[in-house]
Amino acid sequence: MQSINIWPQEPSIQGEKVKTGFIFEKTQDRRTIWYEIPIEFSSALSKWCDSYVLAALFEAMNTSADLVIHGAVSPSLIDNLREFQIIWNAWFPKLYSPVEIIPDNELERSMPKHSNQLLAFSGGLDSCYAAWKFTRSDNIHLPYSSLTGLIINGYEFPPKYEDTFNRAVDKARIILDSVGMKLIPITTNLRTINQFQDNAGGAFLASCLMLFQEEFVSGLISSSYPYSHLVLPYGSNPLTDRMMSSQTFSIIHGGAEATRIEKIAQIAEWPEAMQYMRVCLGREPSKRDNNCCRCEKCVRNILEFRALGFGLPPSFEKDINIWQIIKLKYSYYTQLGNSYEDILTAIDTNHIHAAWVLALKFTVIKNRARINLERISWLNSLLRKIKNRLRIRRDFNA
């Protein structure tokens, strides 16, 4: 059986930044995976290799290669990842196989003196809700003394777009400053490992969070889907996220108790979030520090605010029109349940009557019918053949 070797590298200071990481080595593939943070947060960096195990695990499972770690790994993390691998193998038996994690040293870390929590903070709705919920709590029932945000360059857009990332950091910092939270920016090239990125999304975030074990005891990943419309399998979910924990650092999946509509209702009176919230994934990566107001995700967020009777948030520079609503196209039933059907329910609850509501009802019916047709494999195959024949005939007669 082949193996992947992970060689941890000593942190190096480069100006006002600290760079740490590991050498990823598999057969003829040898590359450096790095994480770069401001030097002021260097004391939080862990000497353990737990973070690196999570970084490479999906690639190992995908290629049936044991992970050989040339450093210390928490045995409790290895134990939890056995169950983690069994689940992903059950979901994708042809894609992932359980592998062995073989460290040079199995050693449990001592518990940090602080009880601080780290939040993966993109500046979007889910992470804003998590920050708002924590800071508005009386903290009586929370075992964490403080919450700090971690914004990641290299997740939504490539690390080379440094200026775009810096603008996104500025907006995220304004949001968190308003509720007394600090923000740590991190840049990484972790996505250069050839793994299935959607499935590995939770592990990517957990790897970045676990890098800071010296001053934090847990990392919070904000839920994309509520319990009422839970999506499995999905890269980050309440079942497998917690299995990326060790005895001294917990990965927590938070916010699944609320739908998107409920989250908006909670944070709608937070001026800084309304001004600087960033949800867009429709623009080219170099422009994703702003909302395009045209992609499906932007349109959906604007509709959610409308359904609650709110005006257009300042974070969206342009409003949408009926034609944009009619043209909406989405591919999965999860978008129906978690978003559009919830929007329609909120519209009915708030007794909203307008032309755009009729347009939305039309597009929901249209997309539901299209998705149902596409799920019928033989009919989908027939439609493709007819479409190809018409295209060939058109091209031939042109």
C-alpha cells in the first residue's frame, strides 16, 4: 500500500508574517503546504501535527494511501478519525477508503490555560449569525471565555488575490470590532492538494482552526444547513465535523438550529453586518470582496430580506428585478427546502403581496419540475439525444 509522508516545517518569520506548514510527499509528488499569519498571533501556533493530518486526510482516503506523520499527533484525534473515515467510506465507497494514520509520536497535548474559541469567519450570513449569537449571549452556559474570528485566504479564492482578500478582511474586521471580537487573517495554499474540495471543505476549515491549539480549545464551523433541512453527505455537517476533534481541541458545528430566514431575523438590526456582509460567489475571484447582486446566491439573500419585510441591505449595491427572479436556476432540492420554500413561507407569514412574489412562485414551480425531470435518468438521456440531434441538424443546415 502506498503512503503519504507529512514532514512538519519549522515556522519562519517573513517581515510581519509567520509562515508554517509541512512537506507533502507522495510518490513523485512533493510540495510545500503553508499557512501564513500575522506575527502577533504566532504564540498560538501548535507544535503538534493534528492540523496537518486533517489537511491531507481526504487525499489519503481518495488514493488509499496511509498517512505517515513525522511528528506528534494526538491519539484522541486518530481515534475519532477512524469513525470519520468509516462514515465517508459508507457515503462514497468508490471514492474513499479508510487508511492508517501513523505518527512518529502519539502524544496527547496538555489543555491550554485559556478557554477561548475560534470561529471560521467568512463574513457571510452563517458566520455573522454565529458571532452575533455568541456575543449576545450572557455566556452563563458557554464554556468559552472569548470568541475570535479566523478569516481564510485560499478557501473562497486563490491566495494570489491578496488585495481582494485584504479588502474582505477590512470589512470582516469592522463587523467583528462592533461586537468586541478580534480577527485573525490566515493565508494558505492548502487547496493545491488534489482532493475533492466540496467533500473536504469541513476538513479544510478544521485544519486552519486546529493550527491555533496553543491559545484556543475549540474551533467553530458555522452550519450551512439547518437541522430541518439537513444535507448529507456534505463537506461540513453536524455528524462528521465533531469527529475531527481531539481531547484538547474540539471542532464544533454550530448554528444548525436556525434556518437562513431565522438567522437574518436575528442579525437584521446589526448595522455593521448589514453594511459589510459578504455572500457572493458569483463574481470572478478577484472581485469577491463585494456582492455582485446578480448571481443566484446574491439574489436569494436579497429575496430572504424581502420576505421578512426588510429593505435592501447596504451590503448590496443594487436591487434585483422581476426578470432576475424568473431566470433563477438552481440544481438541488436542498436549495428548495433550505431557501426558496422557506422564503415563500415567510412571505405568507408576513402577508406580502407584490409582483415579485408571483415571479418567485413561478420560478420555484419551474425549477422543481426541471429537477424532477432531470432525476429521471432515461428521460434525461432521451432529452440530451434529441437536443444533440437538433444541434447537429442546425449546424449542418447552417
